[in-house]
Amino acid sequence: MSHQTGIKPNEKLLKIFGKAKNGKLRVIKISIENEELCCSATAEVKKDVERDFDKLVAPIIEDDVPCYILYRLDTKISVGYAWLMLSWVPDISSIRQKMVYASTKATLKTEFGTAYIIEEIHATTKDETTWEGYQRHKNAFAAPAPLTSREEELVELRKTEINTEINTDSKHQTLGGLACPLTPAAEKAIEDLLNGTYDYLQFCIDLEAEEIQVSQAAAIGICDLPKQIPEEHARYHLYLFKHTYDGDYLESFVFIYSMPGYTCSVRERMMYSSCKAPFLEKLQAFGVEIVKKLEIDNGSELTTDFLQDELHPKKILHRPAFAKPKGPPNRGAKRITKTQELS
């Protein structure tokens, strides 16, 4: 996936990332300063993972300043030690801060190494940044017993199902989907899109928080649009397609639902499918007039010609006359059946 905001680690932070792989560092605090990811603090391993947590993390958390915390666990994995990523974005943070930190998280994970990060927490209150808060998070999202793919699909369906039994006393009832709330940053991004700040927004569903976040906001051309489509995860996209048709200049909102086959988990596929209709209703409530809705599995489909054909299908002016097929050869003379008169 491409970088969402263009904010990258500086040289000092990259060196610290390299040092962290030897297992001596327990904590790395990362902040966004001057459009860069910077190291604000580090701490080495003192005792065990539980006692170090509150002793080392609490002193570097500021009440009103967002940051990322990388915390080394004592669990060994194939590449080394496993790490926990804590995103601290207090409720009093500005909308811009929330949006920037949400959009830069994927970049940070990629630069550090996604194979090392086995757990993530998004914290908005101080009690969520403690060892006790971490344990509550683990208990809330403990993995269920192994299920088959069919069983997983049935579990997800039951979460959103509505009684559809129909009889003479039934009232009109439909399954409208699962309505996940929009984060404030996502709402602000939609407003900015309508005001002309952006012409492309990408939305993702936080499967743990069950909310829709903005994962990318940019001003891009149609040539760069295919590069924004992730190859391993589902996403919603809103693009302002600027083009001409029959000599008229047009700006049309296109909604794109990308689902890259079965590389996604069953839960992710079900969530994106169920949330799509309610999300479209919310976009309409914001004043976004969507001209075309598309579903794709990879970004290579998104070309200028493809969007032009979808928005303005070519009309067939002259339909060919229907040609009656010829009968089989040597079928003999036609037989005439006479109606017998009743005596």
C-alpha cells in the first residue's frame, strides 16, 4: 500500500528501528514533528513485560499530545521479538491531528516491519494506556475457537441478521446492512472533499472499533488512481472524476468498492459488504451526489476509458435486423395439417 500522507521516519528514527531489532529496547515513543516521524523517547528492558509497562510507558504519555508507542513484548516470533503498537490520540486532539495520525499509522508499521507488530491498540483515554487497559483489550478481542470458513460466515451473518419470517401478519422489514459510525476525521475529510481540498478519499473499517476511518486523502489524477487500491485489503474509495463529454466539462463523484478476492479474512469481507449501503446513505446525507458505483478487485481496471464508458455508455443507434435462422437442409416438403370436421 502507498504512503497515505507522505510523512516518513527521519534518519535518526530509522537507526533506532535497526537498534530495536537486537532486543535491548523495550519502548520507542514516536511523534509527528515538522512533517516527519521522530523519536521522542526510548527505554531499555528493565524487568519483565508486565512490570515494565506501567513503569516505562506512563511517564512518556502526555495528556494532550498524540503519539505512537512501540512496546517490545517478551514473545519470540520467527523474525525476533514481537511488538505491541499503541496509538495514543486523546479525545481533545484536533481533527487534523486525529486525521494525520490515523493516516500515517500504516506508514509507520511498514517502516518498522509489519512482521514484528502482532498487536495494536488505539487509545483515547489514559486508562487504556496502562497494563490493565492492555489486558482488557486482549480479553475483549480474544480469538474464538477455530472454525471452518463456512462456520465463520454463519457467525458473521448471525451478527447482522433480522428475522425474515413472512406471514399474513408480517410488517415490512428489510436488512439494510450494518451501520458503522464515521470518525470525526472521516467526516472532516468528506467536507474538505466537497470544498475542493481533495478529489480522492479512501476509507477503511476499523474491525475492532467497528467504525469507518479515512485512511487516505489526496488530490490525484486518474493516472495515479490505480496505485491507491490495496492488493490485500478491502476499501471504500470516493473519487471526483474530472472529464469532458460531448464538449462539456464535468466533475462526477464515483464510489469504488475494492475487494481483492479471498486475500481478506471472512470477517473483513462480511463487514465491508454489510456496511456499504449505510455508508452510501451517509455520503448522500453529506451532500455527495454519486453518479456511479463500481465494484472492482484490483486497481488496473481504473482507466480514463473505463470510467468514461461507465459514466457515459455508448448508445447503439441502429440495431441489426433479426435474421431468421435457416432450417436444416434436406428436410423435405412442408406438411399441411388439416383440421378434421366433427360430424
